[in-house]
Amino acid sequence: MRLFIALLFCFILSAPVAAQQADAAAQNRDLVVALHGIARSASSMATFAKRLEARGFEVLNLDYASTSYVLEDLVEKIHPEIALFLKEHPGRTVHFAGYSMGGLLIRAYLAKYRPENLGRVIMLGTPNHGSEVADFLRENWAYRKFYGPAGQQLTTDQDYMARFGKPDYAFAVIAGDRSIDPVSSKLIPGDDDGKVSIQSTHLEGEQDHIILHTNHLAMPENFAVAVEAAHYLRYGFFKRGSAAEMREKARAAEKYNR
């Protein structure tokens, strides 16, 4: 009985210390600003953001009117919310994660509003040299109506390097090699994810590049994408787990999230 009381007393004393340590760890977590792709919303990045948070990051999953403005104007639209996020968490390292056009928006944003405590940038299926699908559809009325001004900036004749400059920060790219859109894939040279060629995702100066077996639309929901993105943001290189390992982790995560 005395032993039980002693152990209970030790537990009571240690509980506040453990809580304080947990709070301190939470206050020191790196930040991530996540930007969705064109014609999508923050909800499309919710699973990705949740998986980053489970790996120790604090995420701002930003929503923005992706089809209403050109990239340069979108920079001004997202800046106040990002600035407030950084102000609320002073001194913390901030990373950026962009899916598809979100990666281009990050490049445009950092060219003008690069934070002092910038960490790393991860791009998911970003058309860093444009998309042949956008080339084909750029004059189509429905495409112009649905994708708006930013959609006209996704063509292969855009010189993003001249517009936003060469990235001088640490960044890496995740590309997909699975297509569920055979029509679009016929327009794209080489291997692609159904919307963007693997070649177009490459960008001079990239710290790392990995090809995962996913299609463009499913990329933000893909478990391996989140695992590799988190690993790169934390360590500066991709984990490169085997396919079997990734499948096992995906099954475990799905079981946990039920």
C-alpha cells in the first residue's frame, strides 16, 4: 500500500512537468504554409496538412481564390494571412509546401516576401516549366472560364525563372508517374502524372527530387507523398522508403484514422 501511495505521489508530481515539456515542444514546432492547386481549396490539402501535423509541424492550410487572379496578384492576397501566422509564432522556422500551381505561387511569394526564418520548400507535382495540357486548352472557352487568369500562366511558354528569379533557398520536388487521364497524357511528352510531365517538375537548383507512383489529382491524399514531404522538410532529403514500407505505413495510418 505504501509503495502504491509513493508511486501515485510521484505521478502527481511529474504530471505538471510532463505537461510543461509537451507545451514547450508544441511552442517550438516548425511552421508550414501549405498552398493548394488551381481550382482546388484548402480542403483538398486537409489530409496532407494533418499528416504533417502528426509529424511535428504546425500547419497553416491556406485557402485562396486560385482562379480569380494572376499569380502576382495572388501573392498580395495571401500575404496578410501568412504575415499574421508568422507574427503569432515569432522566431520559428517556416517551411512552404505547394501542390501543383501552389508551388509556383510559393516561388512568386518568396521572390517578394521571403521571411527571415525561411526553412525549406517542397513542391508537389508543380509544373515548373508549364503544362502541355494548358497549352492545348488555353484558347478553349470552358478552360478560360473555369481556370481564370492564373490558368493562362500555366503554359510552357511562361518564363518563371525570369519572372520570379532563380530560387536561392532550399527546395525539393515530388513528381508522380501514374496517369488516370490517357487523353491528357497523349499531349504530354515522356512520363507524367496525367497533368504535368516529370521533366516539367524539375527545377534548376533543386536539393532533391523523387518520383512516386501517384497521379496528379490524388497527390495531396497520397500517404507516401506526405511521408516524403515531411522527411524532406525536417532533414533536407527524402526518406525513399520501399514501396512495401510505404504500403504498410499507409495501412497502419488508415487503420488509425478510422
